[in-house]
Amino acid sequence: MEGKIAFHDAIRKSQERVDRAIFERAAEIAKKAQGINPRELANSEKAKVIDALREAFPLKELLKKLDIFESSSSINGELKLCLINTMICVQR
């Protein structure tokens, strides 16, 4: 039972780390106040956040946290380019 609790604590801490990193980078990129919601950023700003954090965290997790793939039509050219570059780097 203790192992299960430790596992869930580790997952929670990992998710908190990702959330904090996204929040900090989003605030820095968007140059907005502490009340920023990273999910409400423009796609170009989301692309910059993903690009800045893609080596520190899994791409899939960043995309999920920033609600990127709600609809494929919401992805603009800059974000597509960022994702393509990321996928190329991951495949190498």
C-alpha cells in the first residue's frame, strides 16, 4: 500500500512540476500578470511555450496541458511548424 501511495505522490509531483513550468514560461512569453491561464494563450504563444519546454517534458504531455488538439482547425501555421520541428527532433 505504501508503494502505491508513493507512486501516486510521484505522479502528482511530476504533474505539478509540468504545470508550474508551463505557467512560468507562458507568463514570461506572453508578458502577462500572474493570473495568466496558459490554455487561453494564442496558438503562437502556445507554440513558443512548447518549443521552450519540449526537451524538459514529453511533447504529448505539453500538448495535453495546453489543449492543443481540441480541433485540428485551431492549429495555426506557426504551431504546425513548431510541432513538425519537434517531431523531426524526436525521431532523430
